[in-house]
Amino acid sequence: MKTYLVDTNILLDVIGADAQFGPASKACLARCAGAGVLAINAVIYAEVGALVETIEALDELLPRTLFRRDPLPWEAAYLAGRAFRRYRERGGTRTRVLADFLIGAHAATQGMILITRDRGYATDFQVVIEDPAESGKDDNTDLD
């Protein structure tokens, strides 16, 4: 069974009803949920949590019945650090290990398909990307 790690940008597309990306992201989540398991990790949970006032509201937005909550493996944390180091060596200017490195490393170490609109993950990780903007444009499946 396929496992899809859902990047924060996709969740925000749907939660915020983004006019440009929301419909495609919602359709992609529905399609992928039908083909496998949707997963999030603590980093993704925290990023969405920054936008809501209570943990109860966050749990309503990210219900366990729809999103499996996976722990971030230690190997992923190491890989994220190594990818960040390469990023800095390429001239990257950010000074801390960012959420994106942890998310990308998690997907890579666990063989998950990453649902994201951010193609930058492919620069640092060998990961399959499911980009809602590029696939399933005609899918009208309802996620609700």
C-alpha cells in the first residue's frame, strides 16, 4: 500500500480554500487517500498548528481518521542535517535546519510519496513527488 506524506503547503491550500491551488490539492488528497494512506508528521502538524488557536481546532483540521501521524525517524533527522549542509555549501543562505529538510528526509527515508507543490525537495532528496498542480486536473473527487 502506498503511503503519501502530505506537505504543509497542500494542507494550507485546502484549509484556506486557496482559489488557485485549493481545488487541485483537495482532489489530489482524495485520489491519494483512495490509493493508499495519507500521513503527516510532527513538523507538518506544528506548521499547521501555528495558524490555529487550540489543539482541538488543529485536530479537527487534521483528523486521525484521515491523516496517519507518523514519527520522524532518527535517520530522517540525520539525512535532513546532511541535506542542509549541502544546501549551505551550494550557497544557501538560511542558517537553521528548516522544516522542509525534515519533511523531505522523512519521505525519502520511509519511501513515501511526497504530496507537495514544492519541486525543491527533488534537489536534496530522492523522493517521488505528487504535485497536485500537475496531476489529476480533471479529478472532481470530493475529500469530505
